[in-house]
Amino acid sequence: MPDGRDPITELINQLTRLPGIGERTAARLAFHVLDGPPDLAEALASALRAVRERVVRCGTCGHLTEEDPCRFCSSPRRDRSRICVVESTPDLLAVEQTGEYDGLYHVLHGLIRPLEGRTPRDLNLAGLMVRLQAGGIEEVILATNPSVEGEATALYVASLLRGTGVSVSRIASGLPMGGELEYADRATLGRALSARRRLEGDP
Ligand SMILES: [Zn+2]
């Protein structure tokens, strides 16, 4: 903790670094930790430590997991000819919850966001190319958000895969433009997956 800063201010400052948490929400959370159940602060602190210590990125697909390879990559029951490319682990879980998909995944850990200086090099793309070169993949499904950045990233990945002989498809619209996969209801996301359209590759 920086010298001289009082611990409540410090907690509020740290909480505002989380997405979607403004100063007022951070203050409310901080005071709840102080005034709430006595074990809350300790339980919260140990849960935060545990995720940092025990959760790793799957060396194959990038999923955040306690085991490497993750349960998808190591499962004999998954369709190993398909890879669904998503922005983040919450998006992977949203696709999984539709029950419409039984292939493998690849987590990019971000989207191309030129205004924020995030380029393709910042994404987990090299790992995807290694998996494709290993062979056996017939289809790559691009399931990034239907936002400007999500579309741009999907088109970029599709262009990388051009000429590899792998069929490339994009989840269908039906998700609201600018919406987020993570928050789409299961049925809508399930429909978007099953009505995916082909971008590249042989029919
Ligand atoms: Zn994996």
C-alpha cells in the first residue's frame, strides 16, 4: 500500500480499477466490507489470492482453468474437428451453456481495439495457428461479440485462416449489434450458433 494513504481510500481506489465499478459503487462495496459480515473481508481476500495462485491459462486453448490442459481440451467426448473462437472465458462459458456446441474452444483474451492500442499481436492468435497446423480441424467458428471490435477481430481471424482449407464461419446475427455474448440469453445465443454463416473455406 502506498505510504500514508488511508486503507479505506486505498480499497476504494483498487475497486475502481475493476470494469463497471465507479467511485460511488466502490465506496458502497468498501463500506459493506467494513460493516458487513465479520468473515467477509478475509473470505474475499483468500478467494482473490486463490484465483491468482491456482487458476492458469490452458496452454492449448487459453481458457482460464485449474488444470492444463483444461477439461475441454482433454475431454475425449468433444468434437475435435471444430474450434469456437471467443474473446474471453465468460464468453466461452456462455457458448457452453447453450448446450448447442460440443467442439473445442480458443480464447483470444481480448479483441483488436486500435484506439486502445490493442493490436492482433496482443491476442492469443499464435496458439490458434499452431492448433490448425497440427491438423484435424475442419471448422473454425468465430463467436466474438457483435460489436465493431468483435466484427473487426472476426474478419481479421478469417483473413488469417484464408487458404488453410479450414471452413470459417461467423455466428449469425440475432444477437443485438453492440450486445455482449456473455449477457445474451441461452436461446438467442444458441440460435446464433446454429445459424452461423460461412465466411471462408470450401463448402
Ligand atoms: Zn483448453
